[in-house]
Amino acid sequence: MNQSQRQNFKLRIKKIKPKLQDVINYLKEHPHLLRYEKNPYTAERLMMLLDNEKLAALEDEFNEHPDGIELANFIWLMKCAIIHPVDEKYELVCGLIKLFQDIDINGDKHMEWSEFTQYIIDAVIGENDMKFFDQQKPENKEVTETEIIDKAYQRSTKKYILNKFFDNSNHQNLIKKIVYMSSIDSLLCLEQSADFIQLYDSFCRVKISNQNKVQLNIPEKIKRASFIIDFTIAEDINTIAAITNKKQIIFWDSNVNQKFVKTFKLTDLQTGIWYLPLHKLWITADEENNLKTWYFIPSYLYIDSKHNKLKFDKILKFHSKKITDVCELNQPKIIVSSSLDGFICLWDIQDQEPRLLADLRDPISNSRGIRQLAYQHSYGSILISVGFEQYINLWCPKMSITRAYIGKLEGHSSLVILCKFITNSPNIVSIDDKCNIRIWDIRTLQTIQVISADGSYILITDISFVSHKQNDRIILGGKRLTYLENQEKKKTLNIIMMTFLLQMLILILILTKQLYQQNQILDYMMQQRVN
């Protein structure tokens, strides 16, 4: 082989060097290269390997640690209890670590006996029941969509887990209300009988400005013996409003260090306040169980100052007991109010005089009242209501104003006290009086996650949601703030992406090394021929 042939051969070798897209295509054609062998020690198998004697021995060990056992102790105990081949000890440890994370519901890095036994009930008994029903089913019968969803739920892992962020603030009273304001990326927190609203960032830290806590305070001239009853936010006009026990409405600008804007004196005591962004109105509930709408647009949005006034608009009369909640519907464009009188009222306030379109009641005709409403425009325009029952009622005024009831969500074993839609999501979060949390999918009306309290939360008074970059958090209010974060999806995607990139890098290195070795061999062979 002469010199020119040798150069041509080297050029052809260089053309063989793999490109990134070639590697991706190769991996798509050979997906087995990206698959890991499944760990044989799944949670179900580990539970089934424990007989009654081993469970009794484990209970004795747990009793010696009333605060729970840590991960290292748990692994040691389970390794002693489970007979396994020596060459599978690493797989066993990995399975035990995953099992510990699944069982540790409250995320305190300690496993209590109650958590352990509850997991056995939920996982093992549920799995056995599922196998029993599978055996009863004829082989030629097709599995329905509902059965697939139920099986997926029973085998699903937790999505929301306790976050590492911890509220170490000194709260004087119970937290009454929490609202997340995305325009300033802050969580507004109101305590009972407080004369200020505390601001937190999305990482559970009190906001600080010039070494002082950022708070919305009642002005000094009216502050004496005053406290805030309720507050609301208006994202589109960057305004925060609150009502006090002294018959006042106070407005703050949320943009410029939460600057105080204006305060107005009213004739009646107001018990609740809401903002209606579609109608560009504020609405309050008074002590006489009436609703009043108001115009107020702060002057900093206009050149003149005539807008910096509170103007009464309409009064809505129907309810006979305390009004508990108000929300605004997109389709149709109406407002909805609820009361302890048991009625859900649908109002049209676009005309000169307000019109009561319908007064809805729970089909069971329960007179104990409605205490909360929530609405989501997307995913069917569903309105949900919570009263004093163990279920959640579903309404769809978009389909029918007078016959809006479409069903209920059942699953809680005690009184449901809170229920809200997760922001920009088809999921609903509900909480009962035992602080058990359920997450539902409104599209299927099925539970997709259950977070058992098990003493983790003594009291939950309100719930809010934070959409911060890639994070998805649930904030619980009670004696302090508690954060739950949906990290499973983010974590899974990161692992898959990192694994994929690592596999590609390894494959590129292997192919490059092989080509380099082949090139070296060819160089050596050509050199021998030349000699």
C-alpha cells in the first residue's frame, strides 16, 4: 500500500467516527442497552418474606425505640429477618432503602411501628385483594379503563412528599389563611387576631428587607385594637386588600415593597372579601349575610387620582346565615356564593340589577351548610363544594344552571374540611379533620395519592399552592407552615436523562477507543508492508 492509498484509508476511517445523532438512533434501535435489571426485592416481596414470628420480633425492636428507628437500624433488622443469598445482599439493601422511603410518610427519617403496619395493610392486603379479583376474572374478559386506573393507583408511589424547608417562625396564633401571589413570588400568611400579614418566600423563609421583616401592617392611626379578619389578592392590578374588625378596607400595592395605598371606612362590619378578575370588582360579605360589590382601581395605574376611591356597586340578598365563600366562574360568566344556610347561589351581576339564577342544595338536603367553594375553568369547568360531610360535591353550571349537580368524590373516612384545585392542574387536594390528605384527578374522579397524617400534622387550617419554576409545592397552614413538594417526576426525569447521557458517553468512548485501536493496527500493518 503506497502513501496515497494510506491517506485515503485514514480519511475513510475518520468518516466512521460516530456523531451524537447516530448514537441516539443506535440506542433507539437497541433499547435494551438502557434497561437495568429489575431489583428482585420489591416492596411487595419484602413484605411477603416476613412471617408472623418475624413481625413479632420486629415489633419488639420497634418498641425499644418509641421515636422510631433510623434507616441503618431498619436495614440491619430486615437483613437479619430475611433469609437471602450472599450475592444478593446489595440488591436487598437497595430494596430496603426504597421500602424505607416509601414507608416514612412524614419524612422525618425515622420509621414508626404505626407507619410500618399501615404500609403492610395498604400494600400487601391491597395487592392480595387485587390478585384475588384477577383470579376471579375470566381470561377472555377485557380489562376496563376504570380497572386499569385502579390498579395503577394501588401500585403507584407517592408523588408529594415532605419538603426539606422548615418554617422556624414564632407564630403567636394559629395560621388562619395562606395565599400565594405569583407576581411577587411570595406567600401571604395571616394569623388569627393579627394586625399584620406576614410575607414568606417560596422557600419557607420570612421575607427580609433592610434587616426588617416584610409585613403588611394596619396603618398606625387606626391600628389600636384592630385586627385583620380576611384578605385577598388581585394579581392583575398588583393589589392586596384586607378587612378589619373596625369596619375598614385597606389596600396595599404589591409591587413597591408592599406600600400602603388607601383605607376606607364602611358602615357595616364585613366578614369576608374576594376579588373578581373577570368583572374587575371587589366583593365583600357583611354581618347581615349580604354580598356587596365595589369598584376600586388604585391611582398608581392611572395619571389622575379619581380612581383612588372606593365606589359601591351592587348588593346581593338571599342568604339567611353567614356567607362562607365566593368564587367567579368563567363559563358562564357568573359568581357563586355559599353559606351556612346550605345554599349555593349563582348570580348574574353584569346587568344594572343583580339576578339570582339558581339556588342549589346538596341532593341529600342536608341543612348543615356549605363552607368552601373551588372552581377550575380548565378540565370541564367543574365547581366543587365542601360542607360538613365525608364527601365532596361536584357541580357543572356550564352544562346546566338549575341542574348543575353531577356527582361527588368519596374516600375520606371523616369530615372533609378543606378542598382546593392545584394551580393549572386537573388535580384536587382535600383534607379531613384527622389531617389525612387525598389528591384526586378530576378527569377520572379517582384518588391518585393518599398522604396519611399519622400524627405528622396536629391541625390544618388552610392550604395553598406554589408554582415556582420547575417546582410544584403544596403549603399547609396550621400551627406553622408545612411544605409538600412533587419531586418524583422531576427526579425521575433527571435520572432518566442523566442515565441516557451517561450511556451515550460510554458508548461514544467505547466506539472511539475501538476505532482508535483499529487505526493503530492498520498503521502498524501498513508500516510492516512498506518495510
